[in-house]
Amino acid sequence: MEFRIKSIFLLPKNSEKAIRMIAFAPDKVNVITGGSEKGKSTLIAIVDYCLASSKCRIPTRKIRSFTEWFGIHISLADGQELILARREPGELIASGEMFMRHDVGLIVPQKIESNCSVTDVKKRLNNIAGLSDLSFAEDGNKVGFDSHPSFRDFTSFLFQPQYIIANQASLFYRTDSMAHRQKLISIFNYVLQAVDNSYLELKEELKLIDRKLYELNRELEKKQRGINRWLGEVRGYHMQAREFGLLSVSEVTDDWTTIDYINSLNIIPQRLNSGVAIEMPLDSITKTSNRISELTSQELNVAYELQGLKHRQELLNRLIDGNVTYRNDLLKQHGRLKTSSWFNTLLSKHVEECPFCLSKTTNGKDYIADLIKTNQEIIAKGVQLNDNSTVLKSELRKISNLVYEKVANLNIIRQELDVLRKSSEDNNKQLNTMNSIYRFVGNLEKELTSYHSFSNDTITEVEIAKLEARKQVIYKQINQDVIENKVKKAKRKITDAISFYANIFKAENHTELIQFNEKDLTLTFLSDSGRTDALYEIGSGSNYMAYHVSTILAFHEFFLTKINHPCPNFIFFDQPTQVYFPEKNDNERTEKNEDEIRVNRIFEALNKAIVRTKNNLQVIVLEHVGEYAWQGLENVIKVKRWRDDEEDNDDRALIPNSWFD
């Protein structure tokens, strides 16, 4: 992304004083050199503050006491420019008052009034970077580590302040904070462009599809339960129809489904309308009475079986709860006896004497041996309890399934009974006349129409099929194997570039296979012997600095190969030479020739980065070394020299002397 610093500016609290402005070349290594306490490091804090950071890290006293607004002037793509300014926070952690102007040919205003909030600026920065507002969270929760990528996340690649540039534990800015570290890890595939906004959109679509499928499947299950509930009723209607002689005698088997009964009942209205003589079977009433008696007996038997299963279910739950309680007690005992193994190791070094009192006795050893034996017994019991728990839970699942089946069966029996008993009561009130038969067939037609209307509604099934088909298409588009291959390819390009720059530094281990671990946000080194070392294990502040600079340059080199990558194309390095001599030494030239060569390598690597990125990268270095460090390097320029011997009295530090008058 085209996003470089044209200038950093400060508006004084005294409006009669001139604005302090520091301009930068967009395609060079810009060096601001100077002594201690001149405000060099503050430039990182100012830029970060104006990019909507949550805290103001700009030092108090002189800088904040005399400054009203801190601002940056940014060049964007297609001639667009952006001016961002933020009010000095006073006693607050950070000010929410900001100024923003986005246009072409902008000029830094001499006077600023707040026209937006920090939230507005963040939204505009996200929009400029082309970042999606969709998250990585699977459940749609857009907060925390899995929230959507933000412009603020990419500041980790923009700044290398003094406390980071030679840090053995943190490679990137802000990753010394657990929250920012985990957030960066969670979006790293996005950082590497292995996934993009379209991927997040597809993932969001998947979430919506899954939610819709959940609702539709619940609806389908409800419909299926409704159809299953018909089984008992249609059995009753079937028996009653046979009693009226509306159905020919047929053998009804136990495996008949609802559909089988419905198909059999469907012919009744047609048969009645055809004028066929209806003959009532001689034993139909007896069969109905027998069926009612049979169903009543079945209902009683199933109810007894359910009672027994319920008792077993309760017993199993109590056993499982007891098992858990006993296991927790054992874990507590095991925790108390853990030290016995340590004591045993200590005792093994004292063959003939007690390690505590050095007397010739085995009492201590015997006591510890008993503790170890007890601990081993506890462990064995714990293993047995785990096995028991697995068996008990498996049995509970079986019993629960049986309960479900029995309840479903009981409902079917009761539904059939309800129909037959209602029919029997009606028959007691009125004779089996044709009027009764016609009334029955009318009720049957109504029920059949309702059933067909219910069962033939396939909209839900069709919608589920469409959504499932769309899921398969999405899965192909977000193929994890493809994403992993993209990550591997990106990491390979980045580590190749790290090796290139590390070679310039002559850093230790630079000839080994360097790997970037995105899960830990660090580098590892694989030697020919097969040994793997992490960055923090190789030692030396100069090595840490070399790999920090190499890694940041390598990432930006990779970012610039991607069209419209959301990371800005500028970097701040704050005093990388600190590893060679302390900052309090304000001499512009070191007395050690070896360190001078190493300092030259830093600027040689930065110069190479400008060349390799075809001047599409802007680097700003805050240093105390002099021009000797970069002489002869065409892409390195001095922007400011802040020292007490500068001719311009107003350009000896970040805050001009005239502001103090």
C-alpha cells in the first residue's frame, strides 16, 4: 500500500511561535542524527499517536508542555494525501480529539481545530488499507484475538523502537503485549496474504449458512417428529376402516411405516364414492376390541420398562458423579505426594546415610519408599477410575437412547389407542349406519389432506440441499491445503530475504536454514547437525539487532510484491547502533574500527532494501552516529542533525529553542 510520511509537524501552544516541521524523502533512508535527549525517539511515538494509538507515549515535560497538536502529513496512492493531527492529551492517557483531512495537494494548516474522533480516524485508515470488517471468529464474535484485521495491527511492522530492535523475546512492535501478540498471530495468514478479504467474506457466508442450516434442520426434525406422531393415529384409522368394511382384509405387518398406512387409507374415499357395496367383516368389532386390549397391555409393559430404565439412568448418573468426586480426591492426594519422587532422587545419592541428618539409618528411605508406593497406588486407581468412567458413560448413552425409543413407542401406542377408544365410544352412542361411515370417511379425508399438505411441503428440504451444495463450493474455494501452501511459499520468500540481509550483517547462524515461526512470531535456525535454535538462544545484542532489521526489511520486501497489501510502506528504526556502544556516548564516530565496520553494515543493508524494493520503501532511522556511517550509499540521506554545535539555533532538537522564549 502506498502510505509514506511526507512530514511530521508540531503546533506550539503559543500560537505566535512557528510550526515545527520535519520533512522526509519518500524513497530514501532518512537519517536523523543527534545526541541524547534531543527528541529523536519521540518521532516514533508521535507517528503512532497520530495513527490512533490507544495511549500517548510521547514524553512529558518539554515536548508535551510546549506542543498543542502533533501531526503527520502522509502521501497516498494516485496523488492523494492525508493529514492527521491529535491534540496533546494533558492529564489524560490519550486525547480523543483529532483532525483529519483527505484530499490532493494538501498543505499543513497553521491552525487546527478538532473535526473528528479517534474512531473516525481508525475507520478511515481501515478503509484506505482496504481492510475487511469481517472477523476470523468461527462463531461470529468480532472481539478479542479473532476480531477483524485492523490498520493498527500492521503498526507491528512499522516501528522498531530502542526497546524492541535488540529484544531477544519480541521481534515486532507491540508484541511484548500478550493481547497484541495473540491478535497478530490470529491474523498472520491475512498478513501473508494467504487469505484475503474474499476469504473472510466466504468464511462469513459459511457462518450464515451454518446458522440457517441449524434453523432449517430443527424445522425439519420438528416436521419429522410430526410425521412420526401420525403413525399411532393412522394405525387407529386403519383398524377402524377395517371394522367398517372400508378396507379389504390384508395382513398388516409390524414393519409398516406411516407411508404404508397412508397409501392404504388413500383408496377409501374413492372406493366409497364408486358405489361399491360395503360389507362389514363379521369379526371386525372383535378385532378392534382385541386390538384395544392388546395396546392397553403394550402401554402398561412399555411404562414398566420405562420405569426400570429411568431407575438405571438415575443410578448411572449417581455412579458417574461419585466417580468424579473420588477422582478429584485422588488428584488432591497425588498432588500432595508429588514431591516424593524428588525426595527419592535425593536419597539415591546417599546410599549409606540419611540425607537429612546424615545418620546411618534407613528410616527416611523407608518412609519415602512408602510414600512413593502410596502415590503409585493412587495413580493406578486413577487409571482404573478413568476406565470405569468411560464404561459408565457409554452405558448411560445406551440407556438414554433406549429411553428415547421407548417414549416414542409409548406415544405411538397411546395415539392409536386414542383413535380406537374414541371410535368405540362413538359406536356406543350411535349404530354403525352409513351415516356413521360417511362421517368417519369425511374426518379421514380431512386428516389425509392435512397430512399430505404437511408432508408434501418440500421447501425446507430443497433449501437445505441448496445450502449444503453452496457449502461444498465454498470449501473448495477456501481449501486449507491451498492456504497452507501459500503460507509456506510466503514464508520461504521472507526467510530468503532475511538470509540476504543477515549475510550483510555477518550475523551468527546466517548460513543456516532460517525459518519463521508464525505461531511464536520468532525465528528459528536449523543447523547441518539437525539442531534447531530459537532467536533468543543464539545470544548477543548485535545478532538480535541484525535479525530484527533483516526480518522487518524482509517482510516489507514481501509486502511490496503484493498488490494493495494493507501494510504502509515506511519503517522507523530507532538507534540500531546501540548494540555497539551506549547512547550516552554522543561521539559521532566510534574509536573502534571493528564497530565502525558493523555500523556501516546497518546502513548498507538499509540501502540495499531501497534498491531491492525499487525505491518503493521509505526508511527513517533515528541515530546518534554521524555521516561516516553511510558515506557513499546513494539511497541514504541526512534529514536532520540535532547537536548543540548546529549553526541553526532553532534546529538542534525536536523542540526549537525559540519555543522556550
